[in-house]
Amino acid sequence: MDPSADLNKYYIKGKFSIKKLYVATMPQYPKCHWKRITIDLKALPRHQFILLLAMHGKLPTVDRLRKWGLSIASDCVLYGKDIEETMGTSFLNVITRGICGAALLKWLGGRHQIGSWNAEIEWLTKRSSCRVRAYMLGFLFAVVIYRVWAERNQRRFQGKMISSLQRMKNIILELHIRG
């Protein structure tokens, strides 16, 4: 087979196209279905960072810390002492199952039965009928994840707990300041 024949597909109107060769050599990654939640989000950088870690399942929960060789109590400080803190089974379910999710949706005037982490991500990615509402929901999601993560860290490492009412006030205050 002639090696120059392979290069012929990178010509446009008789001229070699470096762009066409470059695009052809770049790896093709699968599309991320939840990128709409994080792209163009005008959240604070700390909210965006924690949101991205959560979306990738990379928050350092107990199960991940143990894989790194750290000795730490396995109970979930948010969900209960009998459940090990992991991304899927306890920490993120706390966010979606109503630490404040349902109340905040009601505050925004929405009706939605909160489900599992994956169901919530799917629901948020389909909220494009009204741009302003979709933006507010994405922003709210980022703030809630950040606030719950911050509370988890306060409980685990400083022994501080806050009431549900105070948690909601903190989230609404952040929405008001940033919005």
C-alpha cells in the first residue's frame, strides 16, 4: 500500500490541511452528558471545583481515603453511624434525598421528586426548556453540593454541626450574594 495514499485524505482543494491532520490524530473521547450543568455556570470557583469533583466521583470520601492507606472512621457523619461514607451510597444520596434539595426546589417554585444521584444528574441535564430556570437549578445544585461537602468536613474534622434551618439560610444567602 502506498503511504502517500493515506496522506491524500488530508488535502482540501489540492492543499495539505494541517488542521485536518491534527483533528484526525486527536483522540475521540465519549461525550459527557452532564457537561451542560457545569459549562457556563457562573458559580464561585470553589463551588465549580467541588461540583466537578463530585461529578467525576472524586471527592475524598472515607472509601477513597482508605484506598489511599489512611485510617479513618468509616461512618458517614451526614447520613448515620451505621453506613460507610462513600460517593454512591451515602454522601451524594444525602444531597439528593432532602438535606435541603426538596425545600430549595419548592422555594424556587419547582415540583420534582428527588431521586438517586444519577437520576438527579439526568433530570438536571434535561432542564433546558427555560434557560433562566436551568441556570438557577444548575447554580443551586453547585451551591448545595458545596455546602453539604463543607458541612461534612466540619462535622468530620472539627466536630461542628449546624441545624437544617441554618444550612438552608447559608445556601439561600450564597444564592442571593452571587445571583
